[in-house]
Amino acid sequence: MSRHIWKTPLDHEPAHLREEAEPDMQKHQRMASGLEPTAGSDEAMTAHESKPANKISDGEVSTTNRLIDGFDGVLADLDGVVYTGPRVIDGAIDALDQLAREGKSLAYVTNNASRSPEDVATHLRKLGAPAIAEQVFGSALAGAELLAGEVAVGASVLVVGSQFLADCVRAQGLVVVSTPDELPDAVIQGFSPALGWKDLAEASYAIAAGATWVATNVDMTLPQERGFAPGNGALVAAVAAATGKLPLIAGKPEAALFETAARHSGVDRALVVGDRLDTDILGGNRAGMATVLVLTGVDSVQTALSARLEERPNYLIRSLGELYEEYPAITVDDGAFSCGAAVSRASGSKVSINGREDDLNSWRAACAAWWAAHPDKTPDPAPEIVFTTAG
């Protein structure tokens, strides 16, 4: 029997260093019908293949380091990572503060395209988090930069969104126009609560006439105190239905937002931290960056285990504080994947775990076993999970 080390490689090539070699249209996923990337599509598979995969190397020796030691900066989501609603997540502020003490860069990435970076930073500071405007990257800036790569300097742009989005477009050397009668070269669409039917109609006329179309983000819902309201994705869907066309997307789960944040932060080895597989992890993977799922928000160890191929994270941690703890190596011996005291095997549609259910190492081992058994496609249905040691 052979014994190997199962490792997550930390030799990520920074995505922004590859940009010159990639055609623009390959860097940004176009919207599929339903406003979500199509699972299993050629584009989705190509995007996943750009992400360094877990692999086994014969005779490889593992060194166990703190998770943060392999990176020079963190790109952090907000809700579910730093706070949940009005409440700061326990330990999050201390973990964020420690990044600066260790010389690590910190950037916040958000799909919000209506609030300025200073507004977001002010909110974070009120919660006690370290934040200045230069550390906040939203989909408005990413969208404006994406658009600037698609049209010539001085091109005319119809902005359907906030004043801040219009300011971002102007900063790219583009000219903001107010109606499609001016025959704009492009349309950029972002959320604003002031948007109405007329704004969507104006966008539709321009896009139907051939204008390049960029959407800052396609979040279908917007959480509000009274419930969920239509988000930018719902408004984008209306324009798509009217025109029969699809936009380029800048925000999560596409790569552009992460590439923008890393480039402006000067980060070469970025670690994307998020609580959602379908936005944070998928977007970080598409950008070719290392990703860590933090279990303080939406997704769980169970959803991580059955994650779609392109949404599988490189790491699993309970909270931001575990960035500064040693990340356990995972070893494989004759099909048995071990992490700490836990051992897991995958067979058919079943994952067996010898370990405690409340031990995160049990789930790390299970993910390694299941993903190794299905390296090229997402199995359906989700695996049956069997614990052989009571937890």
C-alpha cells in the first residue's frame, strides 16, 4: 500500500498576472438563461479548471502551517463573514485587526453597487472593524472597469443605477449620457431604489440598438427588514426578457470583482474568504484564487460536501479566527482519507466517516474522499453520510 499527502497547493498564480494572455471574452462569464451560470457548461468547466485542484504527489512531505501563512492578503465577504444582520460575528473583529499586525492586506468585496466605498467603510467602522474606503471594492467599480475594457476611451454610456455608479464610469474616461436618443455605445446596469419602469425601458432601447451591456451584479433578491425585495438581478432579467440579450457580469460569482480587488490592493497571493459557495467560493475559484468557506453564514459542512464541482472550496474553517491556526494536513492511504483523528472513505453514493460529527476534521476528510472519488463532475444526488463513530 502507498501512503501520500493530500494537499491543497498554495502556489496559486495570481489571476491578474494572467490577464494579458487571456482574451477579454474568456475572462468574463456571460449570463446564461435564468441569470445563473449553467452548471456543467463548457464555460463553467473551463473556469473550474483554472483553479488549482487538490492533488496527490508521490513522496510529498507535508508541512503544517497556519492557514494565513500561505497568503499575503485576504479578500473578505461581509454579511456572514464579518457580521450577520446588525450583529458582529464573534471573534471577527480581532481576526481582521490581526491581519494588519502581521503585514497582511485586507480588502472587502461586496456585490453592492449603490453604496460608495466610504459609506460601506463607515458602517464597518461603526461595528468596530478596521476599514477605510480604499479597502472596499463593490461591483460598481468592477463593472466600470469591465466596461472600460470593452469599449474605447471616451465612449458614451447610459448608466442605469446610482450616482456612485455614474461616477465610477466617468473615472474610467467614459462619457455618461442620459437617454438612448444619444445613441450610447454601452449600457451599465446596477441597483438603485430610485429605478423605475422608464429607466429599464431606456436601457432596453439602447441595448436592442446594439449597445454593449454590462451588469454590476445579478443578485435576484435584496434582503430588507420586511423580507426579500427584488434585487438587481431581477431588474436585469426584465431587460433581458425585453431585448433577448444577455449582459457581461462584473460582480460575484464572476471573476472581475475579485480581480479588481486584488489588483488595487497589490495582492499577489490572495485568499478569498466567504460564507456562500455559489457567490464567494465560485467567484474566487473562477478568479484562480484560493478559497476558504467560513461556517458563520449561509453554507455548512453538509452543503460543502455536496458542492458543485466549480464551487468546492480549498479550505473549511469555523470562523475567521481559524486563519491563525495550523491547518491540518489530509493524508490518503489505500483510499482512506485522514485528517486529524478522522478517517473517511467514499464508495458508490456513500461517504463513511470514522470520527465525531462535531469535529470539523471529519468533514474535511469526507470532502477530500468524496471529491477525489468525483473529480470531474458533480454527482447527483448528494452523498449518503454514515458516521461509524458516535459523536
